[in-house]
Amino acid sequence: MIRRLLRMLLVLSLIAPLAAPVPLARAQSGTAAPPADPPYPDGAVIESIPPDAIVLSLDETIRMALENNLNIIVQRYQPRTTATLVDVEKSAFDPLVSGYVDRSSSEGSGDQTYDVPPGNPANEFDDSTTDTTYAASWLDPLTIGGSYEIAVGQTESDGDTNTFVPNFNTFFADATTTDTSYWRMSYTQQLLRNLGRDVNLWPTVVAQKGLSISESVFRQTVIDTVANAEQAYWNLNFAIMQLRTERFSLKLAQDFLEQNRIKVRVGTLAPIEITQAEAGVADRMEAVIIFEAALRAAEDQIRRVIGVRSDSRDWDRPVRPSDPLRLDEVEVDEDAAMQLALANRPDLEQARLQIEARDTEARARKNLRRWGLEFQGSYGNSDPTSQYTRVSPPPLDTTSEGDRTSWEAALRLSVPIHNRFAIANATRTENELAQAQYQLQLVEQTARVEISSAVRAVRTTLRRVQTGQVNVRLQREKLDAEQKKFENGMSTSFQVLQYQDDLASAETRENLAKADYNKAQVDLSRVKGTILAELGIMLAPAAGTEGPARAQSAALRTLWSKPSDIWSDPGLRLAQRSADTVRLPTDFEFVPGTGAARGAATTDWIGAATGSR
């Protein structure tokens, strides 16, 4: 009895922490027919399909998990959120169009004295001026560390002055209208600090690496969800097989109890033998009750994995598998499995992307420690195109025209004292780069351990299945022999019940080995990162990896938007063009049965950022 209790505790400890539900095998080996459904009230129906059952194949379970699992739904939003950070960094190179309109007016009065003619007394005057200015400019930042600006404008000035001269007892009226237009082209370029595309585009590149990392994390979520769904399917199979085993053991104990009662009634067996048989029945009934609960727990895990909503009535429906446990023997090459893991594991891809991001930033931060040297140049003209003046009396009309062109060139040097901000940032980034490089080594080390453990588990569980099948056969033969000895009065009830318990333990270990073998294969595919390809699931990468921009100007690139043009660059768009749909790795193409054989050297997803498998 102690052995049976330990066996039940072992099995429950293995199926209690299930992460996903899994359907179970239909048939179980045995010489005697299993009891009819149900053996007692409220017992689970496992020898036939309940009329209200949810019957799932492995493919259906995985498909529903991909479509409805809340972990995937939650993780879908992370790439979308990260993509906005890429646009934020690109916005630093968006051209800026600005316009300006200003209207102002001034009025005044005062005294004015003339030296000529002699003795001319002071006179009084009133004047007013109205100015209207129109201006527009185009500013375009360049990825090489400069910017250019084109500005145009015009100012209209209307003036009116009235002057009273007492000696002449009259007014002089001056009316002036001036229109002044101008245009200017200016260019600014950094020559030391912030010079070059690498140092100016590093925030965009780092943001794009972050987007690729979020896509890789999403792929890891898909891999984990698929692995959990498949493992849960096999755990549900095991729960049904184990319940069938316990019911079969209970039936043996009940039949044995009935035989003992007959023998006691005819006087060929002592009454104490009935007590031992009844204790065996009670012991096996407890095991049946325990595994009834384990089956329902496995069904709950299936419902959770396939995304059954909390208010759905499907929580009250039984779940039954249509696919049995598989016993395909697979030879595993540990070295080949490790090579596949290095090429396909999302965590390794994420570690490499982190190194690339930190290296990009470190090179930029090194440049930012330099002195600042800036070139500024401009060229343009200021043209008072029309200036008309009317004075009376005496009548006088004048008109003047002119053209003035000017240029300017300047160098500005800035020397930061101590420069602690740039030095600290550069040092921090170098430390983060070294940390990321060691982190990659740590992840590779973890991958090596997981691959070795997974390969060992596949080999070990396969041998457990093979030895378990032999052990069940021998235990069944041993029980048959002991039963015959008991019928001939050469054995005791205790011995027969002990052999029944040995048979049940052997069948439990065989069931567990079969389930563990299937789960070990799933885990090996998971740690290799090839489970999606093996199941025929295609996970589309993001469309068009966007590396550092080639165009010096987003505006020029828009004008020359040929894909083959060396200026074209999808990484820097004008705002109105950046609304193109971003494809995220959230669309699944699931083709059951098209996946490669378990353990085959296949890959299923190409990393968007690195281009490596």
C-alpha cells in the first residue's frame, strides 16, 4: 500500500504543474477488458466519447492555441508599440515647413527745427507707419550631420508724414510706400562631433534592433505556447490512460473480492481473506478518485491553452483527444541539435541583436566625445524692388530700385571643459557592450545545457518505454501464475493483491514513460527552436528590414523614390508616407502534416534584423 501511495504521489507531482492541456490515447494494452463506463456515479466517461465532449486532435489544439491563447494576444501588442519608437527616432530627420505673417503699426508726433532758411522757427509734424511681413522657410535635417534651409519673404511698409511750417502757414505731406523682398539659402554642417551617418542614425538603428528583439520575443511566446499545448495534449492522454489503468486495477481487486466471498461461503477460505480483499478494493478506489480529479485538471489546462473564455459553457464540457500517444523511435544527434539551436533559438537571436545595438551606440558615443566644429554658410539677396515717395508742396515724385546680394561663411568651435557627460555615456555604453557579449556566452551555455538535457531525456524515456513494455508483460504473467496458485490453495490473498499492485505500478510507469517520451520530443524541438517548422507553422517575419538610411535627405529621397536609386531609403520617410502598414510576425499559416519529421535539421523563421537563420 505504501508503494501504491508513493506511485500516486509521483504521478500527481508530474501532472499537477501542467502548463497546457493535451488529448490522450484511446487504447491501452491489457489482457482483460476494461470496465464499462462509468464504473460508479459521476465517473468520467473514457471508454467512449461523451455526447457533449469537446473532441480535439493535436492539430486542432495547436491551431486554437495560436488563434485564442491570451499569452499570444497580449504579446502581439509589443511589436506594435516598439514600432512607434522607431518612428519617433526617424522623426528627427523630418523636414520642417514654416510660415510667418506679421503686421505692425506705429504713430507719433513732435517738433522739428530747420537750420535753413535762417531763422526758420520750429515746426510740428505727425507721422504713421504700417508694416506687413510675409515669410516662409524649408528646413531639412541631413543624416550626415548637417542641415539646409531655404527662406523667402517680403515686407510691405506704408508711411505718411504731415508737417506744419508756420512761416509758410502750410502743410507738407510725405507719403512713402516700400516693398522689400528677399531670399536666402543657408547650410550648416558638423565637422567633428556629430559628423557622419553612423553617429546621427544610431538612435534609429537601436530602435530598429529593439523592434527586431520584440518580434523575436513574440516568436518565443509562440514557440512556448505551441510547446505547452502539445505537452498538455500528451498529459491529457496520460491522465486518461492512467485512469483506465486504475479502473482496471480496481476491477481486478473487485473480482478477487467476489472470488474470496464465494470461497468463504463454501468453506474453502478463511474469512480473514475477505478483509484483505476489501482493503485492496478500498485502496484502489482511492487511486481511481485521485486520477478522476487529475483528468479534470488536465482538461482545465487544455481549455486554458486553447483560449476558452472564462464565461464560456465549454468549461463544463469534457475534453477528449482524438490522437493517441506516439511511439516513433527517433535517433538524436546532439551536435546537430546544438547547431540548430544556435541558428534558431530566439533567446540567442535576441542576445546577438543586443550586441549589435550596444555596438552601434558605443561607436556613436565615441564620436560624441570630440570637440564641436561647425560650418555655417549662407547666400541670398535683399531687394527693395519698389520705393515710391510723394512730397507736396513743392510736388516731387521719386522712385528707386536696387539689388543687394550677400553671402556669409563661418566656423564655430566649441570645446567642452571636462566633457563629463559625453565621457560618462561612452563609458556606460562600453560596459553595456561588454555585458551583452558575456550575456550571449551565458545564453549559449544555457542552450548547451538544455540541448544536452533534452537529448538525454529523449534517449532515456525511449529506453523507459521499451523496458516498461517488457515489465508489464512479465508482471501480468507473474500475476496470472500467482492467481492459479491461489486457486489451488498454494498462495494467499495478500500475495495476490501484492502482485496486482505490482502490475498496476508497472502499467503506470509504462504510461508515464510513453507520455514523457512524447513530451521530451516536444521539449527538444522547443529548445532547438525548430518546433514551428516541424509542425508546419509558418511565422511571417516583418516586411523589409530597415537598416541605416542611405539618403542624406528625406525630401530628396522622396523626389527620387526609385527602389534601385542609391538615394532611396525606406528607413526615413516623410510623415505622410510613414503610415504604411507594418507587417508584424503575428500572422500564422498552419498547414498540418507538412512539417518535417521530429528532429529533422530544419529551420522555420529567418531573423528580420540579422538575416541569419
